[in-house]
Amino acid sequence: MKTNLLYKTAAVGVAALLLGSAGTALASAADGEPDSHGVDVNVEVTPIDDQGVLALSVAGSTATLSENGSDELVRQFTGTLPTVTVTDTRTADQVPDGAFWTVLGSATDFTKSGGGEAISASNLGWVPTLLQGDGESFISVGDDVAAEVDGGRGLVDEELLYLADSADAVGGTWSANADLKLRLPADVAPGSYSSVLTLSLFE
């Protein structure tokens, strides 16, 4: 597998020429009319790059977990990852032979507002679900990742959300999300905690 992190960025530059009066307009000594000067404003519009792009987008920046399904031993908090979409506008001849893409996710430890002991990201698991692209054999979701309390590893390291393993995954759009589950010991300190779950597109 190639593991070079793919960055696709688009930058739009806007140059503005600010024209304003500086002081009082000077009058012509001959006819009393203002002395006027023209300023040429030029712009060059370059051709659009028609090479196509492979891009990742996420439909939101926040996933809020709510307590649901707790028992005497474990407190459980659940939520849903915002929809993650991969869009490929390239043609087949623009994709290197053998190339395929993957979307991986990993989380930071949960830090407590105001300070205090953090909660390890090993307590956060997920269950990936394919939303768009179902039925296409070259699109696959990752395995369920359980929290440490349930014998899993959590989202400490990069875990697979979904992937395309064929050159057929060109010129399309595919989406996935995941059910998130945070599983904590019953004696966890109360408070507001936050983590960052980073999603990365590799090719």
C-alpha cells in the first residue's frame, strides 16, 4: 500500500486595487476643470486546470456524544461521525497504475475542560457504514473498532474508515460515516471532555 499523504488544495487569489482620492482635486489653471488622470486596471484569467482532483470533505466539524446504554460498570456515550465524502473527478488515464485511495481516522486523547486527567482515545471506538457507493465491489468499509474496556484498541492509531481498491473508482463520489462509542469506567471523573478525530485521505 502506498502511504503518501495526499493533500489536495485549491487557492483563489483576489487582488484589489484600491483607488481613492488623496487631498483636494487640483484645478486646471487654463479652464477651471479638474485635472483628471486615468488608471489602467488589468487582469489575466488563466485556463482552468482540467486534470481532475481527488478530494476529501466532511459534512460538519463536530460530533457530540450523549450518554446512552450505561450500566453499573461502564458508562457509554454514543454519537455519529459527520458524513465523510471522497470525490474523484479524474479520468482513468490521469490515475497512476495500481493506485487506490483509503480514508483513515485517529483520535487524540479527551482533554478535560479546566484541567484534570485526560481520557485515552483507546476508549473511543467506531462502526463504519458506507452511505454512497453500496453495491460497488471496489468500495469497502473498515472493520469495527472496539474500545479498550471491551478488549479493543480504540482509535489511538489510524484506523480504516473506507477505501477503494480498484482503478474503477475513478470519476465518482462515495460517502461513509461511523457510529461512535465512548466506553468509560463507571468511576470516571465528571466534566466536559473533548478530542479531535482526524480523517486523512491517502493514495
